[in-house]
Amino acid sequence: MFKKILLATDGSEHSIRSADHAIKLAENFNGTVEAVYVVDSQKSKEDVLHSVDKYEVKRERNEKIEVVKDLLDQSGVEYNTNILHGEPGPTIVEYANKNNFDCVVVGSRGLNNLQTMILGSVSHKVAKRVNCPVLIVK
């Protein structure tokens, strides 16, 4: 049923809890997890302007998902990670729909304090527009 699971992560507490649920789904259905972190355009520009080393930028981005990678490593579940670029909500939706995932797991809130006034702008967009079931973890 849920063989191919997309986990959207940003390093927030909600996304770390989401990783636990994605792992449980993968274990229960003998599935795989693909963890994605989306770097939005504004953050990408700031990284380039304020960093002298592109390897430092890459390291900082990988640090955002390090805890999730550790959880996936410990679980023994087969997984991949990807760093995508664009506006998080639409980028996750496009990636999920294009790659035929069976389920998307996303936290109800992320790191963006401005957008946490509502359900969570990213989780709301994903839930409305993805073509497969979405598990929103709070």
C-alpha cells in the first residue's frame, strides 16, 4: 500500500517527528523513504551572497536533515535523500506527483515562523495538491 514514501523535512521538530512516522509506515509496508529538503529561492540567494565557500553552503544544508538521516540509518529502512530548490510547497507537490509516491509525510509546522499562523503553509499546500494520501504530523 505505502511502498514509496516521500518525507518532506526541514530540520524542525515537526519534521523530525514526521520522520518517525515515515519510518513506521515503511517498516509496516516494507517500503522505502525518500527524504527531501527544499531550499527556497530567497534562502538560496542569501546563502550565495553571505558565504565564501560553496562547500560550506552544502554542509549547512545537509546539517538540516542530519537528524532525519540518523533516524533513517538507525531504522534500517531503505532510503534516499535529496535537496531540492524552489518554493517548498509547490516544489514538494510537483516532486511527489511527478515521481508517483504512495504517501507524503510532512510536519504540520516548519521552521518558517511567519507561515505558522495557519496550519502551516507548506503542509496545507501539499495536502491540497498532492495526488496521493498525505500524513500531516504535529
